[in-house]
Amino acid sequence: MEDQLLDKSVIETGEMILNMGPQHPSTHGVLRLKIHTDGEIVSKIEPIIGYLHRCFEKHCEQLPYEQIVPFTDRCDYLASMHMDHAFSITVEKLLDIELPERVEYIRVIVAELQRIASHLIAVGAFGLDVGAITPFTWTLRDRERILDLFETLCGARLLYNYIWPGGVSHDLPPLFVERTLKFLDYFDPQIDELNDLLTTNKIFIERSADVGVIPADIGINFGVSGPSLRGSGVNFDLRKNEPYSIYGKFDFDVPIGKGEMGTVGDCWDRYYVRVLEMRESAKIIRQACAQLPAGDVHVAMPKKIRPDIGEVYGRYESARGDVGFYIISNGKNIPLRVKMRSPAFCNLSILSEISEGWMISDVIAILGSLDIVLGEIDR
Amino acid sequence: MTFSKIQKHIESKTQSKISIEEGKEAVFVSPNNWIEIAQILINDSDLEFNYLMCISSYDKGDNKMYGVAYNFYSTNRQHYLEVRIEIEDGTPIPSIANIWRSADWHEREAYDMIGIVFEGHPNLKRILLSDDWEGYPLRKIFKEPDYYHGIPVPKDKSYWD
Amino acid sequence: MAKYFNNIVYGVKSFLTGMKLTLDHFNNKKKLVATLQYPHEKWPVPERNIGFKHSDYNLIRSRLHVDIDDCIACMQCERACPVDCIKIDSIKPPKDSEYDCGMTSNDTQKKMIVSRFTIDMSECMYCNLCVYPCPEECIYMVGGPNGTKHEIDYEFSQYKRDGMIFEFADTTDEMIHDAGGEKWLEQRDAKQSHNQEGIELNGVVKIITPADVPVKTETTKKPLQVAEKTDSGELSIQSFNDIADKMCRGISKKAFTSSKRAGKDAVAILAYVAQALSDAGKMTEEIQKILDGLIPAEKSTQEDNIKDTTSDITAKPIEEPISPDTKEMDIKDLNSIEDKMTRGTAKKAFTAAKRSGENKVEAVRKALIEASLIDDVITELLNSFTKDDATADISSSSEVSEMPIEAPTVGTQTDLPLFEIVDLNGIEDKMARGMAKKIYTAGKRSGKTRSEVIADIKSGLSESGKIDESVENVLNNLEAGS
Amino acid sequence: MTSIVDSIQKTFWSTYVEFPFLFTGIIVIGGIVIFIVMAVNALIAVYFERKVSAFMQDRLGPMEVGILGFKGGKNFWGGIGQTLADAIKLLVKEDILPKDADKILMILSPFIIFTAALLTFIGVPFSQNFVISDFNIGLFYIVAMSSIGVIGIILAGWSSNNKWSLYGSMRAAAQIISYEIPIGLSLLLVVLVTGSLHLGDIVQWQENHRWFILHSPFTFMAFFIYFISVVAETNRTPFDIPEAESELVAGWMTEYSGFRWALFFLSEYANILIVCIVASIVFLGGWLSPLHLFNIFPASWDLLDGPVMGFFWIFFKAIMLIFVMMWFRWTFPRLRVDQLMYLCWKVFIPFALANLFLVSLWELII
């Protein structure tokens, strides 16, 4: 026994392969990371996805366009409104129909509320990944308020099948606008609290600044999008650059990472861009609520969606980034092919590039700062 | 730049012919000259399509022709381009994973779902499905098997239907 | 060095800010705690909700409910469901019959009756798509703005999946009969019996029944061999178990079940199976051999069955079960029985016998005699399967001769007149009521007494676990004659 | 100089009890006292911690379970029976041993950790003369004993045959061993001033002069160094990297369940109590009433002294410190391993050494 212990062939001296996930507290779902570690240092990391594959695209090939919307809900379950909106504007592009003003405004309001809710989860979960538990519960508490608003809106708290191709399922409930504004007034100080507790905390800065830097060109080459790309200083936001809905009418600015605490494009920047985006979304909602026109929301709603033969690629700025739907129609009411370009899919693909040479704790932090949703990656 | 300008520009740059279809804003290229055109797309100072948004593979329905659609975007010049390659089953397409790194996983997904082979890809294996899966699910001819490695797949709902 | 100390100072400062914040939250808990204590305070609760009245809901997502009296079976909700969790069967009365399907609350004349409206809430994804197209607004999600129609119910969790399947149709078999839906009833019964046999569940391994066990263990004795052969000649699904390749086995079994449902005989089934296999390109010579082995087996079994049974029928009681099955007795043969009650009993007995592998005909006959339902037609039918079996004939005829003697004795016990079907409406639970009515009509047709019918209802309900105090009370009142 | 052991010996001196019986009796009585203290401490502390965390997070925490139908406060402080129920649950839970684990060590290690906590309590006074056994090197004994636990932690992590556990135990070893140093240094400075390792003498000195935290600015700083270091040594946030639940699933106790995990839990909270009591004895005047800090009170206030009130005061101070620990935990994120080491070796140890030097100067000058 003893001589065996001394035998080098018995003692493992090489790298250790660590299987993080699919069941792990902080892989944000059922992601599996195959990590080659040398002590605490990560030398190679290999994401293995697909544990949540639900055949979304196969479903789409067998369902009419109206019935696909509930399934798009399930893709990014933290920003369902965005998924509905993205799919709907793509189908409307295919049909090319004009929507009534009120529908666009309602869509913008709910989409920005959803953006706040999703960013709250992202920010809180990032805090949870670096070990701060209290901010997570606070952000969840505020998210609940938004979900309450959505419940008055469409009855559902998580998977609203509210935005439909050609409109929304029904009009705003009474007092919805007032409640939204009341929530925004309540919400602004909460962001300051969050900044005091987490953002400016020395330990948090130590953990997140200078960690997992994404250089701008590499990020673009990897197809990273959304807050993760803006965190590395690229001023690219579809709502500004390619205004798809009525976003051209609103005045808001696109926060980008400046590297206050470290280098541009580190975890702290990605985190802080999300915090600032919540303020911007609140700004947009206030403007939209102020200008909300009256009218009917069911004008443009087609009875049966039956687009002409052709294909279309629609983009949308979701909370995770640049959602794309590539729809091929063969003239029937069932699409021939629906391909979803999921932002988190591309954002995750950069993980192995940026997280090598860091420690295991940093891999967790980087993963949290990328804000992935496995339901959207695996589809 | 508009689509027609982009198309003219590409044609002026390269000898290898590219075709378009009526009413489709897409450039059809053949697998042989795809790498060359890809180099032009990313390197040319007037195009610089540095952002590969999506690679969509599709089945044309006739059990023979399969297609891939590349959607490009230029963050500097803010114009779009859709490049499409339609091939017979089995013909490989040169991989562009080393030009646009985002193509890596997208090509793996295309291989996983439709079974299009990208030659020159660093590791072309299934990404969403398990490695021992048989068949390519998004092909129109794909049938749900009765057994998955000996595990029966319960399909009918006769417990309540 | 300055950086070093600045870091420390900044760190201490930020720590103090954070700790001050958390301490504030700790002190102002009365103001800030946002918990809703679920079982005690339910949502929406007036004092703790975000300040909107219940009626301000635009809609609600909860359990689906159907006002079945308003349903005109337009099938729009079934078509709108993305996950196919709604199943509707409807029966259109023939032109000549003046059966009235009733009016909806919107005074729409119903054209057909809904014989089945099942919603599997375990598959529903609460997308609400089925609610919009309904022309009569009879399918809706309970609670919220529909609170007036049906109180909210979002806690319907169950221990078994079947509990999530809600049956809304309350049409009794009587009504379906009157609307001319016998065919539908037969299909339903056939499906139920199939599910009882469990052979339709694709991929589910069949439980080894006692019939197979001796076959597996001792294949040396000749009569048991015969039994085995007849078993395979009977061409049950496990005849295909000797096919090695899993895929082929699956395919052939599917083909078998489908063709069996189509009611073909053994040879046709085998041909169909071979066809399906060759279509799938899975046909090999060994499978071909197996299939060929099945056809002659059946023929030979018939022959040597006849030999055995004729030669020494009384000598070996062990092969007594085999003999009557010479002419393949299928469950469909029982469909020629008119009386529903009798048919049900017969079929139950048949399937039970088939499971336990004993003589089906005898079992059916015994069951019918016990239920005192046997009459000449049925005896004829049964004997048609066992022409060569004299003893059974005698016994059955003797039973028949006894039967009319005991039937009136049953009749004489009746003290109270049979109650009306409307008396059962006191039962709240829809499903329980429907079941009770079914049993009632069946009992009525078979001329049972009040107490018997009530006993049947009780037993049936308690079998399906639908019985509770209220139902008990209703039935007891009926029994007391009030 | 009396202690429980001494008093028992005195009582049975006249009666001719044979020595072995006396010996076992002493051990049993002492053990029972310690175990009761540990168990009650764990019960109360867990409930306290859950409530504190809940209120800091705008939650309510446990509100349902009560004892004999009494749930406690209706609005906020309900669910007093929760931890008792959890303890019972842990005791009746299945006790899982992984197939490839090193069974003997895995069973042994919780008891090593538990024993370390138990032995440490022997020297910890709960009040004046209320100590199991009174050493004249009590402080040294406590520091020595409290560092035995790390052996159990390493064994636990290694024997679980789980990579997460291994990481956790390695981190724990590095962390605890390095944080021993600032703890030792900042306690050393007290010993330097009082010239005694005996806890009673230290409190006596503070009674004659003043509390140590007020002795000089350096001892004031030393108190904070000591306190933060013991937070690190008891593996609590922001220093809980050995059981960082978001990185290593549960660190070195990933594979443990049921009774053995309960032992870990018990000894963890026992360690917290020990370090807080030691801090309050060494720096906060132990069982002295804080009212003596200011001499404005008449002599009648002296009835706040004495063993019984001492018991109250020492636990009052300890519980305050425990609350601060919880407060840390529910406020801060977690440090990384290297940052933790940086904090220890580049911040605390230099400051502690400087303290030592300056305090000795202070003693020479004044």
C-alpha cells in the first residue's frame, strides 16, 4: 500500500476535470461545464448544452403561427414578452401589415417593463453568484411588483401569451398606466439601494472588476450582443441603431461600459450596464405612458395568418441581446421552417474564450455576468 | 449600402459568379467559392460584414435539397446581407468558423438538426442533441423512432385518449 | 502605498454603507417585509395586494372550465389548443329522429350532443388560446373576471396523473342512445377494453400473465404445448416476442395492434405485419421464418385441438381450458349482444378470463348466470363457440332452465318502486352524477330493484373513488324512499 | 480560583468516593454541561440567524412550526419550533455514505470536529468561576484546541471522494491556518499587557484598569483584527469560501447528511459562540457590567455585578457579537481565495505586528 502511494503512476499529477453541472447551484439552469483545472486555475473550459432541448423549432413546423406564440414564451422564460414581440414583429414583417399606434405603445410599455424584470433577475443572480444573497431577494421583491402588473394585464405571471402577430391579445386593464407609473416612482430609489449595497461594495468590485474581459472586436466576432456587448464599450443597440417598433420616437441613451472600476468589458461593466439600462427603460416607459394614444387594439389582427411564400429575418433587442427569427413560409398557415437566433447561445459561446486562466470562482462570476437563460440556449 | 449595390460590389471584386433569385434579397453562392466570398465580405473596406448574426439551415421539403442561410450585419456600416447556399444531401459546405467565430456553434447546430456537413470545422459534433442520436430531426422525412437505444418511446396517449 | 491605504479606506466606507442599509431593513421590517404567507393569505388578498380590485383583472389563467350545457360542439377550442389537451366527441342525431339537443343560454339551438368533453389539465399550458374562439363563451378559466360563473380554483393538484383529466360531458348513455350514438358507445367500450388489456400502450412491457407462466416453465407436457401453440395461434401481441431486433418487434407489434383493431383474422394480420416490416425495410429471413411459424401453428393447433378435445376431453381437466377456444372467440363477437348491461358483464368476464388464461366461454357464461342475465340468444352465441363441447351445453341449458325460477324471486323482493333519474341530480360532482346515471339506466334496463340499483351505484362510485358524504346522503335518502 | 471541577472535588473530598468514580463523574458532568450549552446554542442561534437574514431580506422566515401549539409572535417572530423540527429531521434522516468514499475517515471526521469544539469549551468561562476546568493558560489552551477542527475538515473533504469536497477542504485548511496568525498576534498583545494567560486574571486586570478595547487605540484596532479573523476562521461570509454554495456545492460537507452533518452544524455554531465569548472576555471586559465604564453611577449599581449578572453580561456581549457576524453574512459578497489570502497576509498580519510593537511602546511610555 505504502509503496503504491509513492508510485507516481498511481498518484494523479495531471489536470483535474471538474464537471460543473448539469445540477449545480449557479449554472443558471442545466448547463454543464467541463472544466479542466490546475488547482483553482481553469486551464480549459467546455460548455455542454442541450439538457433543456424542447424541440421548439420542430414544434414550429407543425403549428399554425398563432399557436407558436406560447412556445416562444417558453424560450426565454425570463423575458417572455420580448420573445413574443420578436416573433410577432417578424411575422408582421412577413405579412407586412400596419399596426395601430396604441398597439405599438402598449407593446413598448410591456417590453420595457419586461426588460426591467429580466435585468433585475440578472443583476440579483450575479450578486448571488459572487455570494451576496440579500440583493437577490430585494431584486426579486421588485420583480414581483412587475409580475403583479403583468398579472393584471394578461392573467399570467411568467408566460404571458400577450403579444400576438398583428396586435396584442386585448387592451390594457383600467388603471394599468397609473399603476405602472406608481411602480416606477417606487422603483427608482430601489436602484440606489442596490448600488449602495452591491455595486459600490469593495468586495464586489474586487470580485468583478478586471475579471473576464471581452474585447470589443472579439465580442463582435463571437456574435455577442445586448448588454454583454455594450459592456465592452460597443455602442450598439437595435432600439437606437435600427429602431424596429416606435422606439424612434423616444429619447433615451444607450449605456455602455466605460471601465470605471477596471478595464472596459469586464464583469463589472456588464453588470453596471444592466443597472443603467433599467433606468433607461423606466425613462422610456414614462414617455410612452405620457403619449399613449386611444384607439382599438384589434384593428390589424388578421383572422387567419397565411403569409405568402418567402422568407424573412427579423431582429429584436431582447434583454439578453439580439434575438433573431428566420421564418420560411410556403404559403400555408404553418411555417416551413422557423430558426431562432438566440442571443444567450452566442453569448455563451464566448465563455471558453474569456474564462481560461481565471479561477473557478471567476468562472462562476463570468457566467453570471453573461446572464444566460438555458431555456433560450437549448430551445 | 442597398442590396443591389452590395451585390454589384461583390461581383466586381470576384470572378466566381454569384446568382440571385427574383424577389429574394439573398445572394446565392456555391460551396466552391464560398470561402473566397466570405473573405471579401469581412475584409473589404466597403462591406466589412463583421457580425454574423445567424446561420439558418433549412430543408426544402423535397428530401434532396438542403439549404443554409447566412445573415450578416455590419456594425460599422449598418447594412445587411443574406447569403444562401443550397446543396444536395451529402455535399459538404466549407466552414467559416475560423473567420467568424460565432459560426462555430451555429454550424454545429445546423449539422445537428439538418445534417449539413461543414468541412474544416474544428469539432463538428452534435451540440443540442446527445451524441448517440440517430437521424437529423429537422429533416422533413425524420420519423420519431419507436425505441431510443432500447428505451421504448411512449407515443400514444391511450391512457386517456 | 497610498493606493494600498485608499483601498482599505474605501473598503471600510463601502462596508459601512452596506451594513447601514441592511440594518435599516432589519429595523423597518414592519414597513418592508413583502412576504405573502400563502396558505393563510391567498392571492389576491385585499390588504396585501398591489391595490386593484378583483374585477380589474382583464382575465385570469387558472383551471379551464366548461359550461357543458352551453357547448354546441363546434370544436373550435380543440382546434385552437396547441398541445391537444382538449378532446371533444359529439353525436349528431339523425334527421328523422326528433331528439332535442336543447338550447344554450344564448338561445342557440344545439345541433348535436356532446358525448365527451375531456380536458387534460396536466398538459394544458394555460395559453388561454382556447377561450377566445368559443362562440358561446362556455369554456373559460375559472375565477378572476369569471368569478361569478365559477369560483377560482388554482389548487387542483393530484397524486395521480389521471386526477388532472377533467370530464365535462354529462350525457348519459341513455341520451346517447336516443341521439343514435350506439356506434360511438361501442367504439368507446372497445377502446376501454383495449386499454384494460393494456396492449395499446406502445412500448409498455406486458405483464406476464399466469397463462404464460406454465408455458415458459414446462414445455415438455404435450397438452401444455398445445396450450402454448393455441396461445400463439390466438396471435396475442406477445407472439412477436421471439423477434430479436427491437425495432422490428416494435413495428410488427404496432402493425398487429392496428390490424387487430381493424378486426382482421390471424392470417390477414400476419400478412399485414409482413407488409409493414418490408415497408420499413426491416424484413429478414428469420423474421419471415417466425411469421411463417405463426400461421401453420395456428392451423395445426386447431387440428390437434380438435383431436385432443374429441379424444380425451374428460380425462385431462388440464387441457379443458383449451378446447372451447378452437373457434377464435374475440371480444367483438360479444358486440352482437343487445342488452348493454349483459354485454358489459360479458366483456368484463371475457377480458378477465383472457388475462388469467382460463376458458373464456365458460367464464362468460358463469358470469352471466351469476348476474342472472343469461338468455337463449346468449346461450346460442356461446355454444356457437363450443359446438363440440357437450357438457358445457348441458350445463348452460340447465342454468337456463333454472334461471327463470330465480329471476322472479329476485323480483319479489322489491318493496319500493324504482326512483326517477332526476332524483340523482342531488349529486353535486358532475362526474359522479354522470356515472351514477349510467349505472342507474343500466340497472333500470335490466329490471333491477331500487335497493339493488342503489347498491350498484354505491359500488361503482366507490370503485372510481368518486363517493363522499354528500353522495352517500343522497343515495341513502333515495333508499329510504324520501 | 474555583471551577466546576474544583468544586466537585471539594464536595466529594470528605466523603470517601473512590477516585475512578469521582473522575468519571467529573467527566460526565462536565461533558453534559458542555453539550447542553452547545445544543441550546445551536438551536437558538439557527433560529436567530434565519430570522435576522429574513428581516434583512424583507422576508419573514420560518413562521409555521411551533412548540406545543405555541408558534411565537403572530407577525414577525413566529415559528420558534422550526429549528427543533429541523434537528429532529436531521437525526431521523437517512445517513448516506458514498460508495467510493473512505468509510472510516468519513465517519470519523465529524467527531473530530465535534471533539475539538467540545474540548475548547472546557477552558471557556461562562461567568466568574463558572468554568469546567480553570487553567492558568486558558487562553493558550483555547487557541490551541480551536485549531484542531481543521484536521477534521481536511479528513472530511478528502474522504468524501468528491472533487467539490476536496476543493472545500483545501480552501478551509489554507484559510484557517493562515488566519490563526492574526488571531494569535492580537491575543498576544493582551497577554503582553496583563502578563497572564489566565482568563480570570485578564478580566481582573480589566476590572482594575479598563476594558481592553479602550486600553489604547492599538488594542481598539486589535479587537477588529481579531474579530474579522475569527469570522474568517469560523468560515462565515464574506470568508465562507470553503462552503461557497454558489461555487463548491456545499464545500467540504457536500457528501454529508443526517446526523453527521448535524454534528458539523453543531460544532460550527459552537465555534462561533466560543470565539465571541473569548472576544468579549478578552476585549470587552468579560463578565463586568458595562455600566462600570462610566463612574457616574452610585454604588447601589454594584448589584449588577456578581456571578449571576456576570453570566448575563458575558452572554449579552457574546450575542451582540454573534449578531454582528450574521449582519456581515447577510450584507457582503464572498471573497476569492487569493483575495482572502491577500487580506490575511498583506493587511491583517502587518497591522497586528505593528499593533504589538506599538502597544509594547505604549506600555513602556505610560
